[in-house]
Amino acid sequence: MTVEPAEPGLLQKLQASAREQVTGSPGDVVFKLLALGFTLIILLLAGLLLYTVWTGASESIGEFGFFSFIVTQEWNPVFREFGALHVIVGTLASSAIAVVLAVPVALGIALFITELAPPAIRGIVAFTIDILAAIPSIVYGLWGLHVLLPFLDQHINPLLINYLGWLPFFDRPAFGFSLLTASIILAIMIVPIISAIAREVIGSVPTAQKEGMLALGATRWEVMWKVILPYARAGIVGAIILGLARAIGETMAVTMVIGNAHYISANILAPSATMASIIANEFREATYSLYLSALIHVGLVLMFISLIVNILARVLVWSVASDPGGDRR
Amino acid sequence: MALSAADFNYRRRKLISAVMLGAAATSAIGMIAVLFLILGYVFIQGGQAIDFAFFTELPRPVGQEGGGMANAIVGSLIVLAIAGVLAIPVGFFAGIYLSEYASTTFAGAVRFVIETMAGVPSIVIGIFAFVLIVRPMGTYSAIAGGFALAMIMIPIFARAAEEALKTVPFSLREAAMALGVPSWRIVLRVVVPTAGPGIITAAMLALARAGGETAPLIFTALGNRFWQEGLTSPIATLPVQIWEYASGPYADLHRQAWAGSLVLVAMTVGIIGLVRLLYRGTSFRQF
């Protein structure tokens, strides 16, 4: 005997309504499309970013060629001659020096926080270092220009010239405005970035590995140097490259202390310029469209370089994240 | 008594270890000292220069002492408000889509694009806003500046909103499903309110980040020594004003730049520091 529903077709109706509620409610479709729409806006903006900067640079690309612009060292707005080689070199040199200065300090901090500091002060040290990353770059620029630059000019540069003057890197004319000043500011800015990621990666090194090494009679430094750093190698390299990416794109602090001089010099105590710094410095003064387009062309090259560096870093950090040994991110 | 070779080697290793551990501790202490040196200058120099007029008056003509940055403070807030209005809905709904609906592959691809966008130098974002908005409009404007800052905010906020939504336990969603609630209402009435504090915090952090940006504003908002005349004309902002004052030769303007930095640091580092303090050990490390 079967149970007759009170009203014929009621069961079907209920089922249909339930199915609609679960899958096909109009609100659901609309809401999902809305969310998808906004997600697509982001993708659209990303595409538009590439396209727009490219079109902005098109006049310069047409005039000088995308690649020959990169390998030419000419910057003469009066004669309508532009080439970006010197600022590309300036960007890479200042970022590379910054990374060289920052990496030992950042790794030291990461090791101190994860391995050495008593638990009571661990959090406070990490917090304090992280605050450095929150300071706006204009404040770094102001401090660099009015505090660090005079200090270096009066106290450090004479020493460098006296004792290391036989190297081509430390020579007169030495102004406070220099590649070195920019690199030092950049180094301070990227230390918190590198050390924050390095801290996480180092935290993922299994305790058993460290204990095993200690049991073999290793000193604490040997544990760090021979176990922790090699184990966390890929992630640390990723962290360093992310720091490099940040240094390459940094604008304000560099613009204010580097002097924005259009030439390549081995002397790091001399003024120089980076891609970002000449854009910030000259964009508003670009009086004709080819000049403006050349600056945008520099921006295009800067974007490509930082995209490549960023993607490289992400891939490295991901390769650590997907490693079964580490449970990161 | 002479040391054996093994003893000597052991001492040497211990010495190296002590030196290197000391160096690690020194880097931490040194970097903290640098932080205090920077913040100390901002607080002392800025504190000496700041006064009531700084918040209420316009800049005086060059050479005349006194005056303030009232227009730049208000301008920064206006530009940030525009950025927030543009970026927060986009980031919010994109975060919802990524956390609630997207397939793993699509979400991964979008996340990749977002993180790549976050890596674009802010000066290039300025160029983007210039070519897209300033050039067709024929004028620098608050809108262009707001759009540029929105481009800085969107990747930060979208990812943070997604992370905040993902912390909502799946059992809550299941409980609502079992009650027959349609999934869009589950998202809006259960998931979003639960993740609410996290989402609001993420928005504040993204605003604080954007508020400290200078490079995207130089040739979008441009700057203005007077009050803005609506949203479609050049507008003063705090970071750009600090830059102009700091780079010039006038001592009085340098003092004002320090005062401006103090306000900027209080607004940005203050918010970020507070949030980090409250959410210690949670997922806001990307800031």
C-alpha cells in the first residue's frame, strides 16, 4: 500500500522547489555572476594595465625600437634622443648592492628570531622589524635625504675614499647624492621583507633535523649553517628575489637621494639614476609627447623586469610551499 | 699544558659559533635601532614643527613662515575615499568568488594574476592611470589619483578578503545548507558576517598601505597649493606635498615635511601596527 499525498502533484512541487533552492535559485545565479563579474574586472584591469602602458610607449617604440631603446645610453631631451641603458644599469646596480647589504642582516634577524631569541622577546622583535615594512617610502626618502645623506657625506664617504679609494667604486667626485646612499636606503627597506619570509621558511625546518645535528656534536652555528639554511634554501632564495623585486620598483626613497644623473659610472659615490627615479623626477616636466612616451617606455621596461623577477620569486616560494616537508602558506 | 689538536679545533668551532650568533643578535638589535632612529627623527622633528595651524591652514607663499597642510590632509582623505569606493567592492566580491565559487584551477590563475599585479611597481600604476584617465580627461584629477590608489589596494584587499573568508569553518556553511538556505544567502548572511572583522581589518590595512603611496599620485593627483576645486581638478595629497617640501631648499618647508611625515606615519604605521598587534600570529603577514 502506498501513501497518497494529500494533494496530487505536491511531492513533485516540493521537490522542484527544493531543487531550485539548492541549485537554480535566481538569486544564486545573479550573485554568482556578480562575484564572477568583479573577479573578471580584476583580470580586465591587469590586461588593460599592460595594454595601456604599451600604447603609451608606442611612440617611443616606433621611434627607437623596443630593444634598441634598452641597449642605448642616450638621454638628451633637447635633441630628442632617448635610451634607457644607463637607468637600467642604475636600477640593477642599486638593487643588487641593496640585496648584498640586506641579505646577511635579514638572515641574521630571521635566525635570531626563530632560533636564538628567548620566547618572551621573540614576538616583540618580529613585530618591531615588521613595522619597518609599514613605513611609507616617502618617509624613508625624507629621512634618507635629511639625515642619512649628510651623515654619509661627512663621515663615511671620506673614509671610503681614503681607505678604499684605490678601487674604482669609491672615487671623487663624491656627493651625498649617490648610488650608494640609494642602495643603503633600499637595503633598510627590504630587510623586513626578506627576513619575514625567511623566518617562515626557517620555521618549517623539522626539529628532528636540528636535534640530529646537535646530537652529533655540532655547535649551534653549525646547525644553522649546515642544516637550517640548506634545508630552507629555495624559500630563502625566493625571499631574496622578492626583496630584489621590491628594490627594483621602489621609487620615492631612491629618487630623493640618488641625484638623478644621466650617466653610467663605476663610482658608486657618484650620482646615478634608476628607471623609477627618472620617471618620478621628469614625468611632470616632459614637455613634448616623444619625451613623455620615452619615459613611459622606461616604465614598460621596468614593469617587464619586475614582472619577471616577481614571477621567479613566486615560483620559488611556491616550490617550497608545495614541498611535502614544509607546510607553508 | 698544551692543547691537543682536537681541543684546539673544538675551541675554534665554539668561537666561530659564538661570533656568528653574536652577529645574528647584532643584526636584530641594529635593525631595531634603525627603526627607532627613523621613527625618532619623525617624532622629534615632526613633533617640534607640528602645531594647530598645520591642520587648519593652507600653505603660505614660499618664504613666508607658518601655514599648514590642511588641503593636503583633506586631499589625501578624499583620494583615499575614492580609492576605497572603487577598490573595496571589487576586492570584496572577487574575494567571495575566489573563496566560495571558483574552481581550483581558475582560482589559482586569478590569484597568480592578482599577486603579479601586486608586484607591479607603484610608479608604473601611476603611468597606467595617467594614460588611461589623465590624458583623455585633459587634466590631473582627484579621480585619477583615486583610481591609481585603487589599483594598489585591489590586489592587497582581494587576497586578504579571500583569506578572511576561508577562515570560516565549512561546518557553518553546511549547517546553513541543511536548513535549506540558498547558497548566495549563506555567503551573505553566514560567511561574510563571520569573516566580517577580518574583512574590515583587511580593508583598513589596504587603505593604510595606499595612503602611504606617493609615486602613483605624482602625475595623477598632481598636487595643489590651494583647496581642491572638485574631483576633476588637481588635488593636494600629503605624500606628494611632503616630497615637494623635502626636495626644496627651504628650511621652513623641511620642518613642515617632517610634520607631514608625522601625520602620515601616525595614519599608516599606526593602523598597520595596531592591526598586527591585535592579530598577532594570524594571516596578515603579507602586510
